[in-house]
Amino acid sequence: MNYFITGATGFIGRFLLARLAKRQGNLYCLVRSEEAANKLKKIGEQLGLEPDRLLPITGDITEQLLGVDDTNLQRLQGNIDHFIHLAALYDMSASADSQVRANVDGTKHALQLAENLDVGCFHHISSIAAAGLYRGTFTEQMFAEAEHLEHPYFLTKHLAEKAVRENTKVPHRIYRPGIVVGDSVNGEADRVDGPYMFFKLLQQLRDNLPKWVPLLGVEGGRLNIVPVDFVANAVDHLMHEADLNGQCFHLTDQHPMRAGEVLNLFADAAHAPKMAMRLNIRLFNIIPRSIVQMVMAYPTVKLTIEAILAEYGLPNSVLKMMNYPTRFECSDTHQRLAKAGIVCPPLSHYATRVWDYWERNLDPDLFPDRNLCNKLAGKTVLITGASSGIGLATAKRLACCNGKFLLVARDPEQLAEAKQQLQAEHDVEVYTYPVDLANAEDSDAFLETIHREHGNVDLLINNAGRSIRRAITDSKDRFHDFERTMSLNYFGALRLILGVLEGMEQRKSGHIINISSIGVLTNAPRFSAYVASKAALDSFSRCAAAEYSDMGIRFTTINMPLVRTPMIAPTKMYDDVPTLTPEDAAELVVDGVLRQPKRIATKLGIMGAVLHAIAPKFAELIMNSAFRMFPDSKNVPSSGAALADKQEQIQFAAMLRGIHF
């Protein structure tokens, strides 16, 4: 008995291969590239399959006869008992055209090949999505009754199944799995969709709220979730049972849980707070559907919803899935499977395993370098203050990715050395520009140069800055201190932002990261000039973010704690104060590149801002105590008598690590 399989290296395909490997016969698997062939070979080795049983056939589902050449057509003619069509595009956010090519045209081409090879039976792995958003119970005998097929994925799965049903020359069997998640035994999976889309949100809730905090959520519709091992076992059994041609089988859960219950199950597995009160969305069904559609289509409402969902990495289609209206009748199939000892376990029995496998193996935060390089591939990155400190450490950290790096600083020799260091470690494009960003003419000339030589900037990291540690009482005759800090920290950064925004507006894409200070949150004494200049940039960024939110341009402010850089070197008191290293600071920048949050700050910085908001006088007294405890730079005592005071200062600085004093 021989098998021809499309999508054999996919999620369900790998598990089905493991079952078929235990049967007699050869497994001919369609592969599109040499990479896919190597992946298939590796799967075969893991399964202990002999190489002469697992045979790759080069082709493409978007081509006639799946692109199989004449030699293989003759070789397989009349020798295939079971043709299993698994290959499909499962991406709710993919374009309609790409889904039509993969799901509809791909199925038609598979049928064409099956007919040409005169196969025994064509096994089509469809989906419950073929029913659309049917309101009520959808049976295994129903098909044309499907409704609300507006989403491309639902429509293409429906049309693919229609093509199979209308073909009268090839015997067929159709399987409609539910929402497939990881193995019920160990949680193993290799794709992240369906309920996995909520896992990062649950993780964030766990990391920011105690488990006992009650949350308000939604009840939602019933989500039919099944483990991949159940689907593979069911298909393997049903395809070999006699006299079932022409039938359709629902591989679904007989007792699906509501969306709110599903989220609570995974929240419990994640040790995250659960939704103690859940609203039933059906209460809003009294509102006419036309009115709901009109409101949801209103630009302001639509953009707001899309922005909120995007913030948590959720596709727009998640709203429809939360209120899923369809129930699937599957009792006949389950009775047939039960005779073979195949049972679909309830989600509550394996939700913890699914979560655990995801968090240990699939969480995107586990692969920061890979995600970082995906973000920066082919992008132009401009970093200021890049010759030393945070700027140089950031450039080194990002240089592992295939981007173009423009490094800016005042000292040409240090810039040349920085370029040499980057290119010694990585094969990367690096361009250096000695520029005094505090000088308006130099900045304008620099912007003209980079636009002429490199086009647009995709990522701007405003890191260059000047810090002055001096009490206000000693600054009354030093107004130029305030002018100097503003000229670089605010106006210098602002010129670059305005200079790169036009290109970002045209592409509707871009990211600007401003290296600010924890002092903006804690209002550090002795740093009035420095903090004021950084606060000005923070305020501008917040205003700009609101204007560009719907254009795909993101602004991130990093309220950086004290970092041991050349900028703080003149203040000898900091030699004994706990600080971050430039490499630690660079990791915060990487986090900003990856997540594009509005703000990155330490918990101490956030606590300082909250304290100033709810108890401003108390916060003022704390900072005044710090002001009196720490001397001015010019008055740092060096005698042995000051040792006790110095120890007290170190203890205080360790307790409030990262804050400027």
C-alpha cells in the first residue's frame, strides 16, 4: 500500500507520517525545495524510516499536476492507494490572493494529479472553517448551508472542499479538524495560531499582576479545540476503514468550551490572573447586525480596535473567533473512532502541557536574535553617539543582523575605530559620519548627505547626549549650561527626527527610539539642565506618537538608568555607585527594537514617577535627602574622616540603583 502526501512536513503532516510509518508501503511526499527535502529526511530519521520508504517528490501546489515531472508521473501511475492532501496556507492575516492560490488552486491541482495517477482514494484535510460562521449546529452532511464566508480563509477552505465534492472521477473522503493545538501528551507543536495568539497577553498579565487579581472578560462562543495527536490518529484510522468513500468526518471536540473558559484554562496553566466575571457577548445581539457593521466600519473605531489588537499581537479576525457561533455534530465519527480506542481528550486534561511546551520552545522571546534580524533585515539604522558607551554597545549588538548602519559622533578617530570593531566581528555595512549634532548647519548637511547616499532611514536611535551635574544654586551665572544641554539633547535629536520623518511617512513605516533618562521619572536633583532637556524630548515624542499612530511610525522612549559611560566619568563619586554596563543598556535598546513599546523603564523608575504623582511632597523629601547626602562633584571629600559618609552614600545608591544623585 503506497501513499502520496502533500504538506507532509507541516504540523499535522509530521504527526500523520509517524502513524503511516508503522504501516506497510512507501510514502511519497511532495516537497517544494531542497530545504524541504532535507527537513523531510530529518523527520524520517527521527521516525526510524528507511530512506527507500520515505521518498521526496519535487513539485509545487500552485502548478498544474503539482509540478510533478514526467518521470515521476510515469513512476507513480497506478501505484498510489491513498492520496492525502494536507498542504494549505493557514494564516488568517495572509492576502486573499495567496490563500486562493494555495488553498483553492492547490486543491484543484492535487485533484488533477490524483486523477492522472489513478489513485485509490483522495483524502482531503479540510477544516471546520469550511462552514464559515454558520449560526447553529453544522452536521457532517452539511456543506452548501455554510454562511458568512467573508473572511478569505473561510471562503478558500469552503471552495477547496467544493472542488473535491464536485470531482466525480476520484473517490474521496473529507476530514474537518477543529482548531488544532499541540500534542495532548507532551504539548508538542510547531506553529503558533488559534488560542496560542493569546499566550503573550496571558504572559504579560502574569508578569504584571498577582494571580489573585480578578479580571473582567468575555464569555464568547464555543471554540472547538483538538490536539494534533487526536487528529492524526483519527485520519490514520478513518482513511483505512472500508466503505467510507464520499463521506465527511468532523474531527472535533464533542464538548467544546466557551472562549472565556478556554482563556481561563490557559491563564491557570500560566499562573496568570483569571477572568472572574465574563460578559456574554450574545447580549449585544439585540443590536441590529447592520448597525454593528456600520459602527465597526467607522474609521475612528476601526483604527482604535486595530491599534489595541496590534499592541498585543492579535489579528483583527480574533474578534469574530471570540464569538464563534457554530457547533459541530460529530457523534457518528466519535462512535466510529471509539471502537478503535481513539478518543478526543478534553482541553482541561492537556492545557497545561500545551502552555508549558509553548513557553519552553515556541515563545518568540526565546529567540531574540532571530526576531531581531527579521526586524532589521535590509533596514537602514542610524545611531547617534555611536563611538562609545551605549551607542557603540548598541551598534555591536545590532550588527549581527543584515542591516545598514550609519554611525554618528563628533570624534572621527573614535568612529573609525568603532567601524573597525563592528566589521571585524560581522560582515555588515557600516558608514561613519563625524557630526556635531548641536550645530544646526552640520545637522542639516548631514541629513542631506544620508538621504542622498542611503535614501530613507528605517530606525533612528537618538543616543547622543550631554549631561551636567550641578546644583541650581551653582548655576545661576551659568545659563549656557542649560543652552548646551538643550542644543544637543533636545534640538539635536529633534532635527534628526524631523529629517527622517518624511521618508517614514511615505513608506508608512518607521521606528524612532529616544534614549532618555530615569531622571525624567524621578526628578533627580543636580540634574535640572539634563533632565529638562530629556523631558522636552519625551514630551515631543508622546505628542508625535499620537499624530503618527495610524501611519505605522512608532516612538519609543527608554528612561535609561545610570550607565557607566564616558559621559559620567568626570563624576568620580560614581566610581563606587552601582550602575548598568553599556552592554546592559544595549539590551534595553534591543527590547525597544523588538517590541516597539511606548516606554521602557525600570521598576524603580516607574515607582518614582508614581510616587511623584500620588505623593509629590513625600517624593520631594526623599530626593531632598539624597541631594543633601551626596556632595557636588567639586566638593567630593577624599579624607579618611569622610569614609562613614561615603559608605552611607553607597548604601543609599545601592537601594535606589540607577538613579542619578
